[in-house]
Amino acid sequence: MERFCANCHAVLAEETQADWCPACGGAILERASDPALHPTAAGKPEVDHRGIVLPRRHALGGIITPQ
């Protein structure tokens, strides 16, 4: 299961234990993760100090804003 914020859509790391989003305070929802989105060759995801999974390096393009 993948945990994400209903407000800002931030994806939380599996080891993050929180009932609300550490970035914006929104509600946390769970959904089944799609194996096609998480290839095994990509390695371990990069997680910031709040426990939010950061986008892959090639996906970074500028300022990241909530959707």
C-alpha cells in the first residue's frame, strides 16, 4: 500500500508513521501501489527529513508545487 496526502499529493515513505501530512497537514490516504510505477532497478527512493518521498532525479524540472 502506498500512502499519500489528499491535499498536496505528497507520497510518504513506508517507514513514516504519521496520521497527517508532514508537509501541509492534510489527511493521509492509502491506495494499492502500481508495480509499473516502481521499477525494481530504480533502487531505494530518496526521502527527505519529513518522511516524504522525493521525485526521481530525472523528474525534477523546477519548482515543485502542489497540484
